Amino acid sequence: MFSERERAIGVLLVFNLLLQVFDGLATHAGVSAGLREGNPLVARAAALLGLGPALLLLKLQACGWLWLVWALRRRSALAAPALVVSATVYLALSVGPWSAILAPIYIPPS
């Protein structure tokens, strides 16, 4: 059985993984619609590898780091705070901006 702390960290992990999926899909949709990628590392990787492969590799890497935090949850009291900070950063720098930018493009006015 998992302790209450481990369950909370598991929820944070799943939330962070879902944020990675959202970020990848939103980035693909936005760049495909002609918008510029704001992250210079992602933009450079996309220029070198193509958008889809670059996003796949970068998102797999990010998920790997998240999985490492999960694996270290019993050894470090910083696992939960690290996942909270990660989620907060993605909400502020990905979900918010991409939602605001893409909503007018993909949701028709009523």
C-alpha cells in the first residue's frame, strides 16, 4: 500500500504528465497554425529535427525527469515540492499562454 504522502505525490506526477501532453499538443497546434515557439531550445530542436520529432523527444525527456522524481520520492522530502513547482511553471508558462492564444483560433465565436 502507498502512504497518503505517496498517493499525493502520485497525483502530482500524473498531473505533471498530463501537463506535458497538453504542452506538446498545444505547441504542435500553435506552431502548425503559424505561431512562433517561445522556448528557444524547443524552437532550435524543431528546426533541426522537425516539429513532431523534436516535441516527442523533448516531452519524453521531461517525462523521464518527472519519473525520476517519482522514483526518488522515498529518499527525498523534495519530491512533492519539485512536482508542485513543475506544475506551477507549466500552468503559468504553457497552459495559460497557449490557451489564451489558441482559443480564438480553434473556438469559433458564438
